[in-house]
Amino acid sequence: MMRAAHTERPQRDDDRRIGPYHLIARLDTAGPGLPPTPERRFIARGGGSARTVIVSAPLDGIDPRRFLTEAHKAYETYGAHESREVYGAHADRPRISPVIAVSPEPADPWYASPYLPALPLPTALAVHAGPLPEWSVRALGAALAEALTGLHGAGVTHAGLSPAAVLLTADGPLLTCFGAARAAAPDGEPRLGRPGLEPGCLAPELAAGGRPRPPGDIYALGSVLAYAATGHTVPDRTELPDSLRSLVARCLSRDAAARPTAAEVLTTLTGTPPGPVDGKGYGYGDGNAPVATVLDPAPATRVPLPSSRIVAAIARQSADVLATDIALPSSPRI
């Protein structure tokens, strides 16, 4: 049963920092029944400016060198390089949160991404007090499939998709936690039970220690769709909406060769018309899809937030972060 959770509001936290960033608040909500988070993530400010970021650090039990290796790969693959003054979604990698800075010191591992007001998917379900409506699950899945299509087309495997790796924003979902499975254990070592990894999102070959490949991302995508639709990553088939059962079952095939490609998932999810209009015009309903117009982006890129509760929680987070005053003198690291 999905439990409602209250999100931790930002508060003044000047005595803590990671690297050059002063911490404002935790991004993730912890609680019984919630999927694990692959990283420690905080909303923070600093880094030589008043910039607000999401700063991530490894969990206890994660090799900091492997964590930084994946952070550097993310920076090189779809980083928003500060020298180019890109601060926001990277145009060449839609739906992927860019990396703007990485720690130079293995003894102090962290990386930073631009801050956008956002809720991790588990927090969003808790705020919503249950699974997301079917139209929203389909739109979310299409956006994530779009992101994976771009990565896989470039020869890159994400190897970190899970419910906690998905952030819901007013502009649509963002994919984070690049390489979490690779950071948790090297190839050849079992990954099941490693810190921060959601068992339901680990493809059998990945759980056994196999090298991460695109079919493993598709398995994780199926688990994330199941989670968004039911509240857990390993649902009974009958719990899923009829329109998602076949697709999720194909994604979760134990045979990697039988899973669809990301492009096939995208085509499947965008081939169905939007849900019924709720009469409220273009905006956010609590069970029906917003009205689409010819001026809106393509279905694969338009992902409205699924409920007014989630909209309100994101707006509250944004207001609280803006209202938080961080003193900039140096302070002890955590």
C-alpha cells in the first residue's frame, strides 16, 4: 500500500557542505516501502557563485573511485560544460540531467547538476497518495524511452535507471544517476543487494555481474513503468493497466534478446491518443490528460505533471529554496 510521505522542506544548513557546495536540503524522501536512492542527493548552493545545484555523493559501501569514474563519463557524455555556459537541459540529450562539475579529489567524491524544482518519482507517488494515472505513466515512459533512444544510438548504456533516478519537473522528467550499477560493483561481481540498487530494476544478467548493455536499461524502464502504475517495481500482471501489460512484460523478459528497443518502446507508447479531457482547459487535472493543441510539442516530449498535489509540492520546494539564505563563509565539510 502506498503511504503518503511529507517532503522535507529546505532549511538553513550553513554548517554542512559537500565540496564547495553549502547544503540546503535533501532531495530524496526516505521512508518504509520507498525504493532505494543510488546516491546521497542534496539541493545546495555555492561553488564560487550563488548558483543552486543538486549535488550527489556516493552511499556508504560504494567505491568513491568508481563513483567518480561514472560522474566523469556522465560529464563527457552529456555534461553541460560550464565553459559553454549551458545551465539547463542539454539540447542533444533530451530528458537527461546534465553534469556541470565533478570533484577533482577521490577523497572527496561528488558531482553537481543544475537545480530545477523537482520531485524524485517515489516522492511524487507519495505526494500523489498512490500510483499515477495511466495517461501520465504512458507519457513518462515515452519521455524516458526518448532519452534512452538517444543514449543507445550514441553507443551509451545508462546503467542506473530506477524510480529514484527519475525526477519530475514542470518541464517533464529528467533522468539522473548515470552508471549507478557500474559504480555499485565492477563487471563480474554480483550486483544484487549492493547499496542503492533497486532489485526489481536489475535485469538478471546485470544482477549476476554482467556488463551493462542497452537491454538492461529496457528491463529497468519496464520496472519504472510498473512502479509508476502500481507503486512497486515487481507487480502482479493483473495490477497493470491493460494497455501497459504486454509492453511491461516484454521489457521485463528474462531473455535480453526478447526485450524491445528504446525506440520500439517510444513508438508503442506514443501510438495511443491522449486520455479524455477534463474540461479544465490546458493545465493540470487530477486524473485526465491536459488538452493538446497544434502548438504543443510532440507527444514524446510533452509530459505534463500528473496532479495538482505534485504541482503544489514542486512549487513549494522552489519557493522554500529561493527563501533559504546561505551564508558563504567556509564551514566544515560532511
